[in-house]
Amino acid sequence: MFEGLSKRLGDVFDKLRGRGALSEADVDAALREVRTALLEADVALPVVRQFVDEVRPKAIGADVIRSVTPGQMVIKIVNDHLVEMLGGTVADLDLGAIPPVVILMVGLQGSGKTTSSAKIAYRLSQGPQGMAAEMFGGTFSTRRKVLMASLDTRRPAAQHQLKVLGEQTGVPTLPIVPLEMPLAITRRALETAKREGFDVLILDTAGRLSIDEELMKEVADISDLAKPKETLLVADAMTGQDAVNVAKAFNDRLAVTGIVLTRVDGDARGGAALSMRAVTGRPVKLIGVGEKFDALEPFHPDRIASRILGMGDIVSLVERAAETIDKEDAEKLAAKVRKGQFDMDDLLNQLRQLRKMGGLSGLMGMLPGAMQAKAAMSKAKIDEGQLKRQEAVILAMTPKERRNPDLIHASRKKRIAKGSGVQVQDVNKLLKQHADMLKMMKRVNKLGEKGFMRSLGGMGGPPGFPR
């Protein structure tokens, strides 16, 4: 989402880093380019003006001009103000009231309200997953009993859509009563949630193609009846400045407590996320980063700012790994590796975990120097679909072949290639990759970790390692 902005800002700051000293004219020239980059990224004009006006006095201050690394000082100032623009700190969902806590989902039609309702319900009902249970706090730190109810009586099959999503996520939904009006559904949902001991009630309201008085009155009446602890506005990041205008209009009429930004994984220019807090005064609380039910993350302003400035987001990468990797499976694999055992089933599990974590490009986006890494991937013609093809090759093997790849000779390779829809050389490539991994693991076990790193140092890497 922020790739275009990240590239533009990266070019600006590369020029600053290359200078031993900065004059006021240098800073002004850089800030002009920053201003242009933000405007091209669809950031609201008043927000851009305020940002540049606040950054400039600090960027031309004595601390920067006299600094040994003035370029880095300017980058730090821009980073600090980006974090502030994005909201400063993480805003968790407020679920501290007496159950059932009501979450009211509002927004225009097509913004992703119903899907976001299901995602929030799924994450709240599941709690932290895998190794993440030991390190996560905040909104999704504990499991909660959740009920979902659709108040959308206008859009065809809207209530049925939420019912299907509830079945897919394992979250209960309020039974549908034909021709029942939104306020009556709200009363029944509140009564059901209290009677059956639900912790959280999520109300999915109707939307329109555009804001009108009828929509606002209906949502306001529902809000007055349900008295929600959280009123979340769902906005589509792909709509750019329109998303900001919609947020402002809803916030002027309702007590919006936070914003859920959807399609953040798309190719939108990112201006909506950067403008939301400044224009509405309400924090972005959650972002949708994919189609799957677990593709919903808390909005971390500091991490987003780091990604925009090409400094990576290692914390989110670690958290994503912790959610994906099962601790027991990781310990079993470690024990096998120590014994020099690593078969095709183990490789298959590793490929699947890599895909769950967002694939190669998803992981690259969280590493420092992400733009350069993605450019290198593109230049090397690394294909994301290769992971799927490798998975297909392993699945075309028999259980015996997966446990012992040495059994795979020419005729078996042809059968596996035919069964997985690839060429024989693709099978050979995967077998070589597995053999190289196994060889390296045995080498690590033999030399120990430090000895292995020293052997790499003798080959010219890693740089700076004591030889």
C-alpha cells in the first residue's frame, strides 16, 4: 500500500544521507519533495501543510545543522512526525464494560463491514494463536464468547452473508426473522446476548452507496438503543480521499470511537491511513491485510511509519511468525534437525508456514530496506508461485518417498512431475534444495553454531565476523 510513497521518500532521504552538512536550502528542497510525495500519495492537503510546517523548524534547527549525521537527524524528525500523524500509539478496542459489550459497525456499502465484523468476531473468539499466546496483549489477548447480528434488511442476502461467515468462523449469529426491522433485531440481539451469556455483541448495520439522511438517522437510532461501547467506522483504503470524507461525515453525526481500514494490502496510495487521524480526530484501530479471517491486525503507527521510511517492521514480523508457528511443532523440528533428520514432510510444513506469513514479498515488506529487497527479487525473477509449485511436487510424492527422498530415481521423477503439473527439472531443483538444506543442518550440528559462522567467515562472510 505504501510502496509508492516509500520509494519517493527513500529517494529524498538518500540524497540527504550523502551530504556531510546540510544548509537551510537543502532542507527546504527535501521538504518540497516530501510535500509532493505526500500529496501524490493522496494525503489530505491540510494534513500535508501541517506536517511540513511542524517538521521544518526542527529540521533546520541547530541540533540538525551541527550534527555529525544531519541526514539521519532529519529522517528521525520526519519519522517522529509521521508516527504522530498516524496517531502516536496503538488504540485497542475498549471491551472493559459489563458484558455483553456492544460493537457497532458502520460505514458505506461495499466498504467491507460484514467481512470485518466476521474477522473481529473470529479474532476475539480465538484469542492469540500458536506461540503468540505467550507474547500478545491488548485487544486479542483473551478468548471471548461473541454473537454477531446483521441489521442490514435492505441489501439482498446481507443477513444470509453474515450467517455464512458465522458458520465459516465458528461464531454464532442471531437467527434471521423475515421482515423484522433493524431496531427490532437490535432489541432481540441485546436480549439474546444477555440471556445466553455472550461477552461481545457485534451489530453489522446497513450501508448505502453514499451518505444520506435516512442512513444516518437509522444508524443514530440503533446507536441510541444499543448504547455501544465501540462504534467502528469501516472505510475502504482503496477509495483514497473519499474514505477520509466519509469518516468525517460519520464522525460529525455519530460518536465514532475508531476506524477499521480495509484493503490495506491492496495497491492504494496510502493517503487515507495517513489522513484519518488528523482529519477526524479518531484513531485507526484495526487494518484488514488480506482476505482470510485472521488477516486483521491492530494499527501500530510507529511500525507503519518505519515501513514507509524503509526501516522495516521486525516486531510485526516476529508477531506474525509467533502466530503462525506452533511451539510444539517447532520443538519437534528442532529435535529432528539436531539429529540430522529433515525429510520432505518437514520441508512441506516450512513452505506452508512461509505462505501463511504472507509469502516472500510479504516478509520482504517488513524487513529493513524493503524496497531494495523487492527490487532484487524482481531482478532475480523470483516467482511467488514457486512456493505453490514446490508444495504440489511434494504432495505428488508417496509417503515413503517423502520420508526417504533418496528413493526418487528417474521414473519416479517423471511420475511426480506429471502428477504435480511441472517439469522434471523442477523436481530435480526441489530435491537439490532439500539436499543442500540437509547438508547445511548436518554441518551446523558438526561444527556447532559458532564454528559454522566462523566457517562462513572464512569464505568471506558474514562481514565483520571475527575470523
